[in-house]
Amino acid sequence: MKVLVLNLPLPPSTNNLFVNVPKRGRVKSREYKRWSIAALNYAWLSKPQGGFPRFEGAFDIQITLPLKMRGDITNRIKAVEDWLKKPAGIVSDDKHTHKATVARGSDVEPGFCRVHVFETPTARDEERRDVA
């Protein structure tokens, strides 16, 4: 089973990912773009030997946030999911998220988050195991 652990800057809230621009529609906010670039830089600092694993199918994601973070913790999931697809290229598509959990943890520094990505057997794989 593939597993990846990343320490990234704290992602912006879902409420701050996009802005409305007249005659262009919704575009990524400046805050979201800056966070995405910073997250890439931090990811490269913790790049595993042999490179990042690629998750082509179902995966679980676990995000741990700092204890004293302000705001709604569940609003931090979308930015990380989307980032894992593009620009990071670690997952093939965030639609393959099987389970996403988010919690606060005392071992995460303020301003950062810890992201665990786990390969997950698909429902079809689980059905095959039950039949065998």
C-alpha cells in the first residue's frame, strides 16, 4: 500500500480560493496561488527518495491542522485535494478521494498542516476479496 506524508503550509479556507472577476468569471485568488507555490516548495523539501508516489485510483486523505487554528477545519480540505492533483501531480484526480478526514493536532506547528495520503482498495477490489 502506498503512503505519502507531507508537511505543508496551512491552506486557505475554501471561502478564499476563488474570486469573481468581471467578464472572466471565477478565478483563483492571489492567496490560493501563493499557497499553492509555497506548498510545492515545502513538498520538494520533504521529497521521498525515489520521488513522490503517484496515486492513480482510490485514495484516503488525512489532514492534521494546528490546535489553535482559527476557522472551520473542514474548509481546508478542498485546497489540499485540488493541489494534490494539480500542480503537484501526486493523485490522478481528486474525484478518486475515497475518504477525507481532518482534525486538529498538538504536534502540528501553527501555520502548517500535515497531510497523509493512503492508497485505498476500490469497492470492486473489496468485493473480489469477499467472494474469494
